[in-house]
Amino acid sequence: MRRSRLILLLLLGGCASAPVPESDAERKGYERGYGQAVKEQYWIIQNRQRATPPTESKPHQP
């Protein structure tokens, strides 16, 4: 029981450690990755819109 409490305290203490500031290279890498993901999503949407022809809506006649 005592051992499990010690392990639990060590695990929780590790989560509460001070955050390490990100380096300039990490920040630039994150921004490049985010920008790439946005571009990929843009082109996915563009290709979907090109692939499906617009449908003509017929007026509803009662």
C-alpha cells in the first residue's frame, strides 16, 4: 500500500512539473506543419467541388 502511494505521488508530481518553453525551431516546425495541413484541406475541398457537377434544382409544382 505504501509503495503504491509513493508511485502515485511520483506520477502525479511528474505531471505538475514546470512547462519547458518551446524552442524557436519547434515553434517554426509546428507552424509549418499547421500550414501544410490547412493547404491539404483546401485542396481536398477544391477537388471534391470539381468532381461533383452542380445539380439543377427543379421548382416544386403543387
